[in-house]
Amino acid sequence: MRSRASVKPSDYPALPFHSIRFVTFLSSLVVAIILAVFTYHLHADGYKLPFAFLILLVASFLSILNIILTAVANCACGLSAKLSIVLNALLLILWLLSLALLSYNMSGTILTKCTTEYWATSTGISVCRSYKALFAFTAVGVAGYIAAIWLDIIVRRRQTRLGAYNPMGSTAAVGEDPWDVKLADRRDSVSNANYDAVSHPMSGAANGPYSHSLEHGHAGEAAQYYDSAPAASGRRAPRVRFSHGGYQHPAEQTGYDPAAYR
């Protein structure tokens, strides 16, 4: 069974993050729909789209695309706060420019009431209401991007304070916190120190009585073998004795039979 790759967890708090993005997406969608209707009627009557409407239309479509792509990135590998700040700042500039142009060009329309006294017909009243809805949702979009940048800055400061993310395994024992890395490292270091302090009984570096008894035993066996070898073969051979530190172990203390090797 294939194991899933480690995905960086999102540093954004869920409720503020999704609430701000929902408000921004809703305002962008409403603005895009209103401007699409205006564009259709203006094109049918032979009028050009005003410059303020064109900038606001571009800002709304880019905002919808930005929200969709960043949502996919957040689910796939975690949204980068630095990238989010850059994108939201660029879009905020477009929204602020659009809001300023709307306020300058539609100040008379926004401040008047949508009644027959000022707009005469029902068509004029619906146009007045559409203008006011466009201005209101543009202001909401600006507020949403200001809140998004504020949240990005908070998350970025938290990431800088906590450091980089690295997925790592844990060797915690039963009943311990698996994320307590200091506790696991301390336990491992103590166990390694205890293991190194106990030497193996068969190691050559030990100078205990066990190693001395083995060396004296083998020296005595070799001495007994060379003492009895001339008598068995009929030839004279040099008498060789092995010693260890000046002490000779007597051959009589071993039960070794040299005839077993002939």
C-alpha cells in the first residue's frame, strides 16, 4: 500500500481564513455579474465600456482566479504567506483604484435616492440600484483584501518566529508525547551511554581476570605440547615456552591431550 507524502500543514486559522476568502469571492462574483450585464447593454446600445468599469472588471476576474488557485495550492502543499501577501497586495491596488474611480464618476448617482423623482421610470430605478450595489460590493471587496493582507502578515510573523517546517519521525516510547523531540533524544543518549559503559566479556580491550585466565591457559597448553613433542617423534626439537608477563602457567593444570592431534 502506497504511503501518502508528507504535506505541510496550513498555518492559517481556519475560521478567519475561509471567512475572509468567502466574502472576497462573493463580492468579486457579484461585481463581475453586474459589470457583465452593463457591458452587454452598453454594447447593444453602441456605447463603450467606461474605464472605471474596465479596471473593476479585470480586478474581479483576477480575484476569482486568485481565490481558486490559492485554494488548490493550500490543499495540495500549503499556502505560502509570502506569496499570498504579494498577490493580495496587487489585487488590493486594483480594487482601490476601481473604488476611487467609481467614487469620482458616480458620486451623484450614489448619493441620490432611487425614486421616480430622480430616475423617472422603473428602468432608471433598476439602473440606480445596480450602481449602488456595484459600489457597495466594491467597497466590501476592498475591505476583504485589507483583512486578507492583515491575516497574511500575522501568519508570516508566526512562521518567521517558529522557523521552517521539516517532517521528522519520532522515537517516543509508550505514554510519551511523540512530538517531544528533546525527551526522546535525551532518552536515546542515556541508553547509548549505558550500553557503552558495559564492556562485552569477550572483547579484547578488557583487562579483567577472564582474559588473563584464557591467555595463561593457552600458553600452558602450547608449552605442554612442545615439551612432549620430541618424545613422540624421536627427534630433538627446541624447547619453546610461552610466557605472559614473566609468569608461566604449569601444564599439569590442563586436561589437554596433545596425542589427539596426531
